Amino acid sequence: MKSVGGIWDRLLCLDTFLEAFHGAAKGKATVEEVVSFRRDLHGNTRRMRRQLEAGEYRFGPYSSFMVRDPKPRLIRVAPFEQRVMHHAMVIACGDVFERSLIFDTYACRRGKGQHAAVRRAQCFACKHACYLKMDIRKFYDSIPHECLLGLLRKRLREARVHDLFARLLASHETSSGCGLPIGNLTSQHLGNLCLDGLDHWLTEVRRVPAYVRYMDDMLVFGDRIPKLRELRNETAEWLANERGLTIKHDGEINDVVRGLPFLGVVIRPHGIRLHPRSAQRYSRKLASLKHGYRHGLCDDRELQDRACSLVAATRLADAAGFRRGVERRQTAIKGYT
């Protein structure tokens, strides 16, 4: 792929920073650090651009908290000003990253997302008898910085852009020279960049008949289990040699009719059901939300917003009957239907 210039000028553009601010502030208009930044929006963006031009902009430190969804993840959150910078970097470089991605990768892309990935996977499940499911062991924590910087140099021509990304990567390590902070917008796009080469190798060199990737969750479809075993071993070798990454638990190979677990649902050729863990999580979170409402911990608007968010997460599956059953078992409350 030919390297691209002009990224630095686009990054320094005022319009880029204004768009980045609105992207970072979306859904957080009343948060204090957002309100404070907005009070002197043009002054803050001018200062950030001056620091960029002088090569003085620094990233970190991050605040941290743990989530379980379903497995424990340590989320690193940058201060709001730095989140604006992350958005600006993605705006400036996003088109360059996007143009190399194959059609069937679905994370962090406009017009894609989890719902589209699940629909595509079910389409393939109707046509193929078997599947190979793989994900990366501690994906974000194990991505080597030097590998990413090498991939960035191939796509972005300007040394100042390379230096900015190098400072971003140096702001967080889980082990020496490795790791991206889960929670940064840039981490998601750099994760896509890291596995873009694997997508092309699988689809263009190995010519797999059907493939779907959502970040590090990868599905390959086929009609013979021995062939998928062989492909799994070759993929593990490619990841180890080219990216320094490892497949978790040697992947999973099975018949499609037994049900394919993917992104919180179980896919079969003629139906999609919630994964049992997703169903449990929905029931638990809805009960907790109702409890909070009864005890004045959230108002009607927050109740409606959070309940709608919970319901939306189940719409990947044929779950209307399940949701009605949960409602029957849990006490109805004012403001939620």
C-alpha cells in the first residue's frame, strides 16, 4: 500500500479539532470536564495545536476502573482533553486506515458494527457446515508497539505523525514495549490495523470461503473440519511470526448446527438466540436498574435511557419472548414498559 502524506496539516486544522471535540463530548454534555473545556473551546484547541507543532504534546496518565462484561477488563480513561486529541488523530488518519480494510471486518467502522457482523455470520452459517472461531489471548495487552509503528510507517509518510503515535504508544505499557489502553478510541483503530494483514492473508492467500472479524473475534467457515484444523495451525503460526500474538485456547472448531457463539449470541442457520451469559446479564442489570429506580438512584429519564440500552443489546437475537418472560418475573415499575 502506498504511504499517504498531508495528514499533519489535516490534524492541525481547526475544523478537525472542533469535530473532534463534538465527537468526544457526545452524550457527555453535562460532565464537568466537558463543560470546562467548552467554556474556552477555541483557546483550548489553539493551545493543543501549538503543543503539537512544537512536538510537546504528551499523553497520559490514565484513570482506571474494572468492568465485567462478561470477563473482567481494566478500562483506562484519558482526561477529556486527550480524548479530543484521540478523536482528532482518528479524523486525520481514519480514511487511510479504512481504505485497506476488507469488507468483512466490522468493528469501529461506519455502517458496520455488531449487528451487521452477526447478520453476516448467520448468512455464512446457512451456506457452510463447519466453523473455526478464534480470538487473541489478551489482545490489547499483548500488541507490540514496534509492530504497530512499523505498520504506521508503511501507511503514513510524515515523521511528525510517526512521532505523535510513538508518544501515544509510549504512554501505556502492560509489559515492556507492549499494550494498548482499553478505552481509547485510537486503541480500537490501531487494533484493527494490527489484524488487517491477517484479514488479507486469510482471504487473498489462503482464500477462505467465508470470513468475519469483529476486532479480535474471528470466524472462518468451511465444509471440512480437518481443513479448518489445518487453517487454525497456519493462522496461529502467522500471528506468532508476523504480530507476536497468540490464539486463545487453540480456537474452537465445530459444526454450525450445534450453534456458533459470537458477540453475545448463539447463531444457527435459521435462528439467533441470546447466549446464556448474555441472558443472565440482561436479567441482572434490569433488576439492578429497577432497584436503583425504586430507591431514588436514577430518575425517569435515566431509567428509560438505560432500559432502552439494555433492550437494544438483546436485539441482535430473537429475544422478544425472552424479554417478556423477564418482565413477567420482575416487578413492573412506573416509567418502564
